[in-house]
Amino acid sequence: MWDIDEIGKNVTLLRIAQGFTQEEVALQSHISVSRLQDIEYGCPNVTVDTILYIAKTLHVDSQVLGIFLKSDEEILSQIHKTPRLPELPEEPLQVFRNIVLLRNMEGLTQKQLAHMSNISVARLRDIEHGCANVTINKSACIAKTFGMSMSELNTVTMSDASLLNLVHRARAVVGITET
């Protein structure tokens, strides 16, 4: 889900391709117009739940909002740099579950991961329990601790086929058939 600059550009592209105004997307996403403008310009202080609302409004999966314009080869090349975990059913807050799985795989306690990620243990606990009002920046700190991008962290339990299916559906929304 997430290079915030890419997300901002893609939100704008998706919004325009579907003929939505900023006001319409903001209203349907339960945010202010100025907040949507901030996101479209790449404001890094955005919460996961806000990204989920916007993605739903724009008819794409939040997990591919920041990557769907890359080629299939680029996407697969990037995610294959990190360990793959067994595939799990897709869910909106899959990234949080992936954090727990990776933490356990590495044999880390919450306290250790929190310290390594420079966030509080309480915040990590909130994240692992699916608190969606966490900023993308906090999730990115955790991804960096595991040596991966947000996109990699988000898709570590997805099969290539599932990921590319979501990517192709997002491309179809903007009228792109291949990249």
C-alpha cells in the first residue's frame, strides 16, 4: 500500500479518470477537501483508515493504491526481494496481521520490535490489533525495520496471482490494460 507520493498521484489519477471532483471523493471518504488535497500532494501524515476509505471510494484495493502503475515485472521483482509467508485470505488491514507474523517469524517481542522501529510499545500493540488510525509513517518505520517497503510488508502473505489480480483491477478502473 505504500509510497505516499505515489498514492497521492494515483488518487488524483483515479479520481479524474472516474470523473469525481475532490469534493465528491472527500465526502464519500469521510474526510475534508483540504485533507484530500494534502493526500493528493503527498502529505506523509495520513492514517491507514483514511487510505482505506479513499481506496474504497475510488473502487480499488488499498493494498495496490501506490503500486498499480508499475509494470507487473517491477511489482513482482520488488516483492520477491523479501521472504514470502504462507498465503492468507485478503483483508483490509492485512498489513497489521503481516507485522505480527513477521515479528513472530523473527522471534521478536513487541518491546524489541517497537524499540527497533522507534515507536512506543503501546503504539505497536495498537497496530498489531488493527488500530487503523495509525499513520502511514509509523507503519513505514516497521517495514523499514524488517528491511522492506510498505508494499512488500502489505503483500508478504499474498500470492503473485492475487496481487496481480488486484493490480489489474485497479488499472482497469483508469482504463489501462497493460503496463
